[in-house]
Amino acid sequence: MPFDGSLVPLPRVLPARGWRAWLARWREASAARRLLRNCLAADPRFARDIGLTPEEIGAEAARPFWKEIRRR
């Protein structure tokens, strides 16, 4: 199972009281992308271990925090 950086599906509609949930998702996405960058920098074989290419990891890590994490 490839790393997708998320624990729950992202809701498509922002409920009136859900701004805290969106903020939490943005923080989670930012942390997941930072983790991808750090793991790839520490060991280039990391990409192969999770079934991605270094280019795919670089593209995902470069995306802004407010963009949904891509799933395979």
C-alpha cells in the first residue's frame, strides 16, 4: 500500500463549523510532504520501498499544503 499521507478521506464541502478540520488537514498534508522530502533526502531507496519514483515524491512534496494529497 503506497503512502498517501492521510488517515481519513478529505471532505469535499466545508461545513460551517468545519474550519478546524480543514486546518488540521492542511497541517497533516504539510507534515506528510515534509516527511516525504526528509525520507527521500536521507535515503534515495525510500521511493522504491513505498512504490513511487523519486520524481513522483518530488512532485508531491512540492505541492502547496492546501492541495489534497494525490492518491494512486
